[in-house]
Amino acid sequence: MFWGCFSKVGLGPLVALEGSMNAEKYIELLRTTLIPELAAAGRPMTFMQDNAPCHTANLVQAFMAQNDIETLDWPPQSPDMNPIENLWAIIKARRQKKFGLPKSKNEIIEQIFAIWEAIEPELVEKLADSANKRVHAVLKLKGKVSKY
């Protein structure tokens, strides 16, 4: 599993994750990866994450509040709001097309990192620009699945 982030100004870090994610591991990921990224942005940003249990745990919510990490309220059944899902789909398709079946876990990790580093800035900007449209579409549909 991987964790990554991006904004209109470009790709953020990509992290290869071992094992399953829980609240404690997620907080450590946020502490070491997201907080420095938000600080480097130099301007307020809203962080998007879905309703995965590790994201909604009270411990994580308290960490977010303590660190002034603004998040978007996420309606149930709306994973389509986050443009990172489109980026993951693009990465998966590009990896399959370029490399085919991986021979090992390390090989797939290397391939994903190579593809991440080659993502075009125009694609990142386009996906980031779609965030407002996604939010408005889901609000209009009262939290139901939109075309995104």
C-alpha cells in the first residue's frame, strides 16, 4: 500500500507502507510526512481524506485539531470526491502498461516510485483543479455518488 499527496502546486511525497494502517501508524505518517508538506506550502491548505477507520479515529481527529490540519468533511459513500483516487488509477494503468506483472514486492515499489516521479505537472494541476467541482457535485447530490 502507498500513501501520497498532491496539490495544485505539485506532487508531495510518496510513502510505501508495510502492513495494515491503524490510528497510531497514521498519526506517525501525518507527523513525518504531511505536516512538513503543509509547512512547506506556506499557505493554508485543506487536506482531503476519506472515512477509513484510521482516518476517523478519535485519536487521529484529536491530532488533526492539535496540529491545525484543516480537513474537508467527508460524506459517507463518496470516495469519488478525492482526486488522488484518479491519480492512483492512472499510476496503476501506467505501471501495468510499462512493466507488466512484477516479479517481487520491491520491484513493484520501485516501479510505483518511478511512475510517481514522472507524473506531469499539468496532470497534477488538472486533478487539483477538479476538487472544487467534485465537492460541489457531491453537495448538489446531497452526498450521493457523482460522475467523478
